[in-house]
Amino acid sequence: MASELNVPTMAEMFASGQKPEVLFWVGCAGSFDDRAKKITKAFVKILNQANVSFAVLGTEESCTGDPAKRAGNEFLFQMQAVTNIEVMNAYEVKKVVTACPHCFNTLKNEYPGLGGNYEVVHHTQFLKQLLEEGRITMEGGSYKGKRITYHDPCYLGRANNVYEAPRDLIRKLDAELVEMKSCKQRGLCCGAGGAQMFKEPEKGDKDINVERTEQALETKPEIIAAGCPFCNTMMTDGVKSKEKEASIAVLDIAELIANAQDL
Amino acid sequence: MQYVPNFLFVVILVIGIGFFTRNIFRLRRNILLGKDVDVSDNRSQRWANMTRIALGQTKMVVRPIPGILHIIVYLGFIIINLEVLEIIIDGIFGTHRVFAGLGGLYDFLIASFEILALLVIVSVTIFWIRRNIIRLKRFFKPEMKGWPKMDGNLILYIELVLMLLFLTMNAADFQLQQLGADHYVQAGSFPVSKYISALFADMSISNLILLERVTWWMHIVGILFFLNYLYYSKHLHILLAFPNTFYGKLTPKGQFKNLESVTNEVKLMMDPSADPFAAPAEDASEPEKFGASDVTDLNWVQLLNAYSCTECGRCTSECPANLTGKKLSPRKIMMDTRDRLEEVGKIMDKNKGEFKEDGKQLLDDYITREELWACTSCNACVEACPVSIDPLSIIMDMRQYLVMEQSAAPSDLNNMMGNIENNGAPWPFNQMDRLNWSKES
């Protein structure tokens, strides 16, 4: 571990009369899930290294309401949304970055109708922009030449047509990007969307994450890259169910970049 | 007596088109049983989508083999129908090949119709083989038993027969032209049927005339029959694909609509000056039902979606739930919606346009809760549909009904929602601990 993370909150910044360039929306998984917290930290390390002026809402952040909406509870969703919008509007938030495609989709598409208008980007888009602006540099490091397959999160890919930013970043690592048979527009879901993450699957003959993991394994990857904390969990579980966890790592794009630079 | 055929033709034509018109009005009435939805925005984008997706068939070729075969049948269907115009004029006025005066252009047109007809026969045969010999998996899901399976094959048989009749008619005509029979003008070029006409080399002129007339009549009667078959068949997509792609969703696939009725209530709750105990206003309407339990709770675009579905099953074959053996099939969602809507329509027909409760609804009687809860909302079905149908929106509307009207979510989801309500996260963590990660190593 290099150094302490520098994670200012909006409240602190506001108190000192500062306004960050961007709000980092951490999300529930990124805040509480042990695996996802590593993604959050990796992303913050990159932000710190690039001297990005950002802040988080910290204890003022609350669930976007996505899982409630997808479960059919529009009421709870809108309560969450209106509360979050009040907080963000009070801080005059203009731009939001998040490492969770579900938060990304909800903030970007469903908040405007309720009074929350922000420029919302996924962390892979943000990282790509930092790279293009020369604010971060990327070297393959230990990932040079590695076979990496990328799993498209539904709420980033199909839902919002973001396919290239994560792939461009993987290519920049000098890694060998290999595609699964279902990818991009036809990417297969990991099984977590639509609030499935929080319930047992319905009766069937297989779990969706196992099906998707099999597609990933067909590409003989050394790493399965993901851009979503839920996909990450599902793919990690899938790899474990195939007893491949010793040889195949499931990593977020932010982790790949942070690790490659020994952050 | 001379005008008997003309008279008969006009009668058949009027009956055929009249019956079809009646069904179109019925179709329109049923679709408009759905709730109103404003789709008057972005006209130019909508025209572009219709042109690209329906006219241009761009989403069909995502799967190249059926896509290209489908384009052949589609082009054949549209272009050969130019010939129907001539047949109708000939039928009404007793002329024969009334457009023969077009000369070289006429030869070219007839020749291209014939080549297309042959290509249609080849394509339809391959389609039949895919359905019945290769038995592609997506044609053998539980919802495809019985009528849907037969419907799919019947369409292929009808198309095959129509094309064979057309070519046989031309072959007999060509032979008659060779023999210089009265009334049969030298017109047209017959690159396909000239080979068939070799079979008729020994036939007398009167028999040839009989053959030509019989196939001519069967062909046009067959077309009118097929036109009327549409309303009862999945084949309605040949008409509805156009409005359906026009009214298709324009916003990002991940954007689900925010319910306005809920927004109003939420605003009221957040308004510190609102009196929670105030009596409803005198003129207040019944509180709106949240979500959908029957077809009339859906909007009319969703109902149009249901009639536009041609049961190809591309949605189902991409659905992660269906791929892993769950009960959910997006195609079945659309078929159920159409079946229930038809049922509601029939009840209305029986009761002078008035709907009488029949103790049934879309939820449970057609679509089970197990199907609804299997969806991951991944949009694979929406992406896969070649005519912009959105099965996901129906699933979500029905989930809303289950959760907001019936409090009937699976218990795991109730826990998740309870957590969000209490501590702002789907898991039972304290909101005050949200930033703890930044201090952990």
C-alpha cells in the first residue's frame, strides 16, 4: 500500500468554499461490499495520482433506488431519488462519475425526470478521458501480453451503448483482448441485474453466472475484466464454481490500471 | 353471361377486402384499449427508425442466414404484389395482361417476378427445413406447441402454393402465347416458367386455357385468403412491423419510465406544507392503479407490440433466464398479451362493445409470477427483436403491480427494499458507515 487515500467529502469541500471537478458516486456495493471496496479504492488511487479534484458524498449518499425500481417498487425508488437529488443539487453538483453501471444508468437516465440533471459518466469513460488528456499514463506492466476477456455489464453496454471505453483501456495495457461469443450488443447478462442480486434465482437448470463464466472460459483468459461490482461478484462466483480461481482473476478495469502502475 | 367472371371477381374482391377491413378496425379497437402514451415526439427519428429497421431489415441480418432468406421473401412479397395490381384490373375489366403495353419494361418486370418467385420458393423451403427437419431450438419452446407451430408452417405452405400457382399460371400462359391462342397477347419474359411449360407441351389449347384460368383464379383467391389469414396469425407482422418500429422506444434501453402518479405522491410526501390528513378534493378522481395486472393496464404501444410479434423467438434465445432453464420466455410474454387482448376483444364483441368481467386477467391466468421474477432486466430481448418490441416494459409494469398493489415481492426482495428504506442500502449496513472504506487499508 503506497500512501493514505485522500477522499474528501462534499461537506468538507463545501465548508472550505471549494467545488470539486467531479462527484465520485461510490454506490452501495462500492461502500459496503468487501470485494467492491477494493475497486473503489483502486479508482481513488488513480484519481489521487492524477490529482483529480473530486469528492464523495460519504454518509450523505444513499442508494440510488435502482434495485427497488427494477423490483417494481417505483415508490421507494422515487423517494430515494428525490432525497439524493436534493443533496446533490444543494452541493450544485454538475458532473458525476461512478464505478457502478446501475448507479450510472439511474443517475444518468432516470434522475433528470425528477429534477436531477448532471453529466454522468462511468469510471471507464472517465479514465479514458484522463488518459486522453494526458493526466494519467498507462503501461501494461504485469498485464502486458496477458489474455483478458471483457464482460459487458448490461447497464453499461446494451442499456447505454458504452462498449469501447473499457475495451480501449484494456488495449492500452498492451494486453490481448479476447472476445466471448456473446459480447457487446449481444453480451450475456451475469445474472445479477433487475434486483436478481438480492434474491435466489428462480427454478432452472443452471445459474446464469455459471453460463456466462463458461463463455468466458472458452476464450482461455488469464483475466476476466468487468466494469461493474455486481458482475464482478457473479463472475468471481462463477470462476470459483469451476474451481479456476487459482489461474483466472476477475478484476475491474480500475484495478487493472491501478495494479499495472503499482498504485 | 359474358360478364359473369367479372361480376364474380368483383364480389370475391369486395368480400375479401371488406372482411379484412372489418378485422383491421377490430385490431385498432383492441390496441386502443391500452392506456394513452405520448409518442408524438421526435418524428424524424421515428421515420428514420422505421425506414432502417422495418423497411431496411437491418436487425434481421444480425443472424445472416435467416436474415438474408427473410429479405428475399420480403422483397418477393412486396415486388410480386405489383403483379396483383394487374391481376385485379384484369379481373374487373376482363382484360388480359393489361400492362403488356409497357413492352420491354413489362418483360423485365415479369422476368424479375419469376426469379423472385423461384427464390421465395427456395427460401420458404429452407425455412420449412429449419422448422421441421433441423428443428431449431427456438421453434420448440413450450409456448410454441399447437396453433403457434401450425401457424408457422401454414404460412410457409400458403406462400409456397401461391408462388407455385403464379409460376404455373405463367407457364400455361407462355405455352398459349407460343401456340398463338386468341386473347393471349405476346407479352412478358418467362425465365423460370418456360421450363415448367415444357411439361405442358402435349396439352390442347382448351386444356391449357383451363389450366391458366384455374391457376389465375386460385392465385388471386389465395392472396385474398392470405390477407384475411393475417389477423388470426403471427403473420400480422408484415403490416404492423412498420408502425411498431415507428413507435418503438427512443430513449436509452436502460431508462425505465418514471411513474408520474408516484411522482405526485412523493412530492406530496416531501412537501412540508401538505396536510397529511386533508380530505381528498371533491373532484378528485379514483387513485390510479400502479402497474399492470391486465392488458388494459398496459399502454397501447405495448399492445401494438403484442400484435406485431411474429414469434421468431430471437428474444427468447438470447434471454439469460430462458437459456438457463427458467420459465421466463420474453416471446411468451408477448404471445400471452396478445391472447389475453384477443379474449378481451371477443368478450366486447359479444356484449355490444362493452367489456364484462370474466374473472380472468393477464397476471396469473396467462403470465405467472415465477416468469416475472426470473427477469434480470438485461434488455437482451429488446436488443434481439427485429421489430422493436419491448417485452421488458411489460414485465416491469407487472412487477410494479405485484409490489405496489399487492405487496407480493419475493421475501428476499422485501428484505432488500426494507434495507433501502431504513438505511439507504440494499444490505443492512448503517448509512453512517458509508465512508469507512476510505479509512481501511
